[in-house]
Amino acid sequence: MQIVSALFVENFEMRQAPGPSTRIDLTGAMFSMAATQPVPLTISPHLVALIFCPPGESGQGVFEVVFRRDLDPDGDQHDLGEHMARNVSPFSVEPGKFTYRLVRGELEFTEYGQIFAHCRVDRGAWHVVPFTLLPPVDA
């Protein structure tokens, strides 16, 4: 199986289309956001991943997301890259079809900056999605 896409989004909805076919409406795709208040604060952005299962595979998998401050998903957990949050969830999908996984990590920020969501299916290659928390915007 493989991750086709992974993004942070504001909203995610599925709808039927003629065929039968399914449409996925993603709104507010983002790689950064302004904080709602000064740090420290906790945010819970939606991460959606689209996963494809080729024909002939079992259709059973495990989706893992590790939120870190660095690009090394397997790094020393006592350095700057310690896990901020982690989610592991089993899933099934019909071979030859797509599925999605929706993850909301509770991310605690003590300073503004960038984090990385490291995503993978089973023990496959990591797919990295960056996210940056910016200072609040003056109204």
C-alpha cells in the first residue's frame, strides 16, 4: 500500500458522485497557521492521508503518524526531535481502491516554529508533511 497524499486541512467531507464514485472535498489545506493566542498552547490540526491499495494485496494495514520537531522519524527521543504525539491505527481497504485516515494530534507548542508529521503504512517509507505555527496576528 502507499500514501498518495497527506495534508493538514480545515475541513474534510466525502460525497457520492455518479458512477458510483466518491468525491473527497478538502478545504483549507494548510502548511502553517497563526496561533490563536501566545505560546504556550496546544493545537489539534486535522491531518488527512489518502492511501491506495494495489490489486493483489491483502487490504489490511496499519497507518502510523509521528509528530516531531525534526525530519528524522527514528531519531533519538531525548534530542530536539522527541515525539510531540503519535497515532497508530489499523485499517482495511478493498484491493484496487483508496481509503483515508484522519488524524488529530494534540500538539503542544512552547515556542513558534515548525513540526513534521511523519506518516507511513505498515513499516514502509515515511511521507513527511510540514506544519508551521506562526505568532498571533494583531486584529
